[in-house]
Amino acid sequence: MGPVPPAGHEPAVSSWRTVNGMVTTLSPEELSPQRLDAVRRAEATLSAGPIAMDAVARTAARVANAPAGLVSLVGDEWDDFVGVHGVSDDLIRSPRIEVADSLCRNVVVSAAPVVIPDTLADPRSRDAAAVPDLAIGAYAGVPLRGRDDQVVGAICALASHARDWTPEQVAALTGVAETVSLLPGVAAVSAELTAGMLDPPPLLDALAEAFVAVDADGAVLAWNTAAEALFGWTLEEVVGRPLCEVVFPDAMEQVQEAVRESAADDRPGPRRRRTVWATTRSGDQRPIDATFSVVPGRHGPVTCVSMLDLSDRVTAEADASRQKSFLRALLDSMDTGVFAGDAHGRTLFANTALRRMLGVTDTTPLAESTVARNVLWHPDGTRLHPTEYPSAQAISGRHVRDLDLDLRIPGRPVRHLMINAEPIQVGDARLGAVVVLHDVTAQRRAQRLGACDLAVYRALLAAPTLEAVAPRLVEAVASALGWRRAELWLTDPVGDVLRPTASWVSDETGTGVPHQAPTGSLGADEDLPGAAWAAGAPVWIDDLTTTGLRAPDQRLRTGLAVPVGSADHVVGVLALYTDLPDPDQEAVIAHLAGIAAYLGQYLERCRTEELALQLARTKDEYLALVGHELRTPLTSIATYAQLLADSPDTWATDGPQLLAVIQRNTAVLMAIIDDLLDLAGLESGHIALEPVDVDFAALVRDRVETIGSAADAAGLTLSVDVPEALPLHGDPERLRQMLDNLLSNAVKYNRDGGSVTVRVTVRDATAVLTVADTGTGVPADEHGRLFQQFFRSAETQHSGMPGSGLGLVVTRTIVERHGGRITTTDNDPGLVVTVELPLGE
């Protein structure tokens, strides 16, 4: 509803038409001079009458059991409300709207009662501007007739929500309208009586409102019984005295101004309305609603003042205001969001907690759509159907309890809500709904974190290897925290870098999608995992774009990396990324540190178990060694020595051959003993390495040349791919021993006509040596045991080739003492042994 132009600036009259059943302007008959003259006469007589039209509007609302009522006079362009009750302050201050915006025009056009149970559904009202502007949900109006039976306006009742009107209520409204239609004649009699300064007639004394008439100077002319009861003064005591002096000493200027304006206006009817404080004879202060109107008198215009005691209303409003303030303070002190809306979805109330949830200020208007349609989602990431809105469910009569929904606001973390909703019901009418939103994000996260801890603990407890459990571990952690990406990196002690082990990525709804671990490696202080590794402590970055650290995805801005410790050193890093800031920084870091501790304990347990198993295997294999690898040559030596001792003739005939056998078996025993002593000394540290700067490439070429004759004798092709030079810091004697073991095995266990390929490359400050043969190979399930003491593969044992199972163990120990790593893979056929050695100083 737009601003109302001042009187005298009315727009031109439009022609009559209807839109979708709604009358937009009046018909020519309704614009006839006779009807408009009747409207003007009715306005003058009703305004000047002894009965306040606001009281009539209040009566109309009461008989229709409605919260609001109006007395309407419909002119050519304006619908003037000469009586109002239960309406907004804006309408009280400016009690008129354009006819094009009004519903009362339908009553004038039809000259019959107009009943609209639902203004939004009825074509006569759904497009009327008054419906949203005045919050009209239901309307009932009956014709108000003036002289010559002309329909001058309407007596109507209003409700803010859709409702039915009974025939009895419409009949009661009609009775009120018929009574008001009689008032113009009464007004004329009253004017004559007051103008003649006679005693108030019985009709005035019968009025419930206080009525006073004053002359142009403000002196009292008439004073009814209700005025005497209200103020305590009799007619005889006040006649001729200034009204302001008697009743309004504290509001003298306001009342005098209203009296002067009324007396100066020569048009009968226009009213001035003031709310002022009056003083009774006993000195009590009372709030008064005073209406000033002018009627012609014998000696000049007479100002009639109709006064309504507002004490009860002011007290009730003060009580209601206190209760409202108390309720608002109570609701604003709650951590739970509270929303109340009317039946049409308009917001009535939203407390501070709800505004904080939505990220809006206390002055930002909230619409029901803001609370439900745009930001509330199902936990599975689907939008709500309009019938699923909590307020819509409550307005339909359902009692909503413990509804799980997500609050998804762009640029903010998802919050988890538990929602209750109830209809606001008065009698049979539903006026709206109240929705209570509990933020249970912390509880849900705590539940997920507890489940995550249990899942990780169980997975690590039952996992055979870290590689088997790593994918499940990163998924559990990221899902529990609601972050978009998780990675596990493990340290490579050889290259002194981090290498990726597992990765998990989710989409916008939190659903995991298949993803391979990143490739490559990271050094200390390189990207987020490297920074945590170097610091040895958790690293949290709110916005990675403001640092030099890269994120796996440019959309992921927040990152956290926590080192995984085992014993006294870092063995890995857990890294997480998300696209939104997480306010629970301390809780997230604490949880991830706990997961890292679980993982570190798991790795330490694996190491301890591996050592225990290795010790047990060593004992068993040592007994096997004593029983076979040592006993066999010793038995041979003892037997041949006994033959030589028992038969002197044997010296002459078989002596040289027997001594050769003894010497060969002695060499076997010496080799086994040397390997055992080297192994024990290297593992215990009793044998110290003597590292120097050595050309590893030249060392490899030298050992290949040494094994060349054996390869030629076996009919093998020997290929070498080694750089010109490769400086490396190591013990040259032990490195030769390592190379001899690998090359001799590649030749010894090869096939006729096979090949041996030796290659040296550099990767991440690491020398990488590969020795590949095309021999018998090793079954896949035995690769992990090749470097255990005394182990010989089943294929080797079946072939009958001699060996103690110590060569590769010594080789592994030499490599590890140099800070390196040795692994094997299938060559199909044959075996590939890979040695990684840090270049060192």
C-alpha cells in the first residue's frame, strides 16, 4: 500500500472494470452524484456524532469473533476508515487507502454482504494490495447505508488467517450496520441540543464513552454522565470553564491545538484524534483517547470531544510489553534457535541464536524461506520438498519431533540440527507455527569421532600390514571429521623423503569417491605434510592460498597435518584438507593426534612382533644350520681325515684327492662362519663401517668385471648400464661384499643361456642399483622372507644348489647400515633385486 496523497490531490476517476473477479474501480452507478453526496453527508454526521466510530468498529469485531473491525466510507477514489479497531498503528495514523486497493469496494458494488473465508484463494481478494499490506487472511463485510438508502461504505470484520464466517456472525454485522445507519438523525438532534447549551439529553447520558462539547474558546458546553464518572466533576462544576484547565492541565497545548483546528475548519465532520494524559478531580493521571469533531451550532461551530479511558489498555499493553520483553530476553538467552511464523509464512520472531546460525544481524529481516527453503537439507544432501519444511508440517497440524536436518549455508561449515515444530493454535484456527532448532553438530561430531576411534583401533588391531589398513584408516578419519580429503604419508629413510601410502576424497555431500594415493615424494618443509614432518608437531593452516604450501586441490583451503611418531622419531604424516573453515580447531587437532598415536603404536607393535618372529626364526634356522649346513662339511672332513689316519697306504693312492675334499669343506665352513661373524658384528655394531667418499659407479663396474668369467662359463649375457661417475659416501669393502653377493647369486641361480642386467640410476639424492636375472626366480609369497637368516627358497632347495641362506641377510644388513633399503620383485622369469643407497655427504 503506497503513501496516501493529501486531501485535494486525489487522482482522476477511472472507468469501472474487474480483473479475475476482483473489482478494481467502481461502476458508473456507484460513482453517481447522489451516492457520493450521501458518502459526504455520512462522513460529516458519523464524525460529529456522539458515538465514536472506533467503538462501532470494536463492536463489529466482537460480534464476529474477530481480532479487527472497520467502519468504511467508500468514495470515488478513497476508502476512508472512520472507525478502526485492532489494526496497525500505520493505519490508525493514516486511516484511508485507495479504492483500487480495498476490499470494501466489493460490498459497495454488490450492495450485499461479502464473505471471503480465505483472501489468498478468493479471486475477489487475492490480488488486492490491502491483503498483504493489512495482513488480511479472511474478510466479512456488510453494506452501510446512508440517506436515500445509498450504500456509502461497509461495516467489516477482519482476521489475519483464513477462517469461516457463520451466518449468525454476518447477521450480527448487518445489525450493527443498520444501527449505525440511524445515527445521522441522532447527530442532528444532538447538534441542536448542544448548540443551545441545554442539559445533555438522555441519549448522551446513555453513552458508555465520556462526551464533552466545547465552544471555539474551549469552554465546556456539555458534559455527560460518563464524563462525570470518569473525571469526578459534575456538569454544574465545569460548564463555562476551559476544558484544558479542568481535565488536561498537562496536555493543554495539544488539546487547545485540536480544539482550535476543529473550530477553524468550517467543514462539518473531519476529526482530530489525540492520545493525551488527563487529570481527574482526585489528581489521578489517566491516558485518554480523545476524538475531536465539529458540528454547526447556533452561535458558531461546536467541538465535540468523545473520550475513551485507555487505562486498562495501557496497563494491558505495558504488561504485554513486559511479558514480550521477558520472553524475548529469555529466548535470546537460549543457545537453541527459535522461529515463529504466521500461516502465510511471514516471520513473526527469530531469536538471537537462530540469527547466529544463519549468520545474519539482529536488524536483518527474516523470511520463512530463509529459514527453511534455502538452507535446510536432508542429511543425505537432498533438498527439502515444500511439504517437508518444518513450519509447513506444523501448519498442516503435525507435531514434528526430533527431525534430523542439515544447515547448509554457502561459505560456512555444515551444521547438524535436531528440529521440533508445533502449530500455533487458537481454538480451531491455526495461526502459524513455532520451530525450534537445536544445533547438535558437536554431539554428532563426538559420536562420529568415537566411532572413528573404535574403527581405527579395530582395524589396526586386526590388520596384517599397514598397506592393508591405510585406505580404511584415512576414509574413517575424513568421514568422521567431515573433511574433503585425507592422505597418509610414510617416511622413506633411504631418500629422507615422505612417500604417499593412501588417499581418500569425498564430494560435496560427504560421499567418498575412489581415489589413488598421490605420486611422487615430499621433502622436509615441502607442502603441508613436509611442514609437519619437519616441525615434528601438528600444523594447521586456515587458508593455504596465503602461504607457499600447495594443496592437492585449489578448492581446498584449510589444511591440517599431524606427524605419526614411533619410538623417538617421525615415521609418517596424516594430512587432511577441506574447502571450509572448521571452528573446532583444538578438538580436530586433538582427535587427529590421537589417531596418529594409535598408528605409531601399531607401527611399533609391528616392529616388536617382527623382531620377536625374527628371533624365533633365527633360533630354528640356526639349529637347521648346525644340523645340516655345518654338520655336512664337518662330517666330510672328519670321515676323510679318519681314512688318512687309519690307513697309511691311503696317503700314497688317494691322499691328494681326500685332502682336496677336506680343504673344500673347510672353505665352506669358513665362509659360513665368516658370514655369521659379519652378520653378528654388523647387526650389533661391533663391526663399524668405515665410510669414505667412493665412486659407486666405478665400484659396480669393477665387481661386474670380476664376475664376468663366471658368467661366461655359465653361458650368460652380462649387461651393464652405469653412469660415468657417481660419488657416494660409504664403506668400499662392505659395498664390494654386497655387490659380490648380489652378482654371484644372479649368476649362480640363473638358467643356461640367460642374462644378468646391472643398472645404476639416481633418484631423490639416492643411488638406485638393480640386478635382474632370468633364473629360477622366487615364489611371490616368499619374497618377504628372502632377507631372513638361513632362509632358502623352495625352488633353490629342490634344485639341490648349495648355500647357507646367509648371503642376502648379510647384504641386507650392509645396505641398512648405510641407511639404505633393499627389495625384490619378479622379473618373469627370474628376480630383480633393487638397492637404494643415500648418496650421503
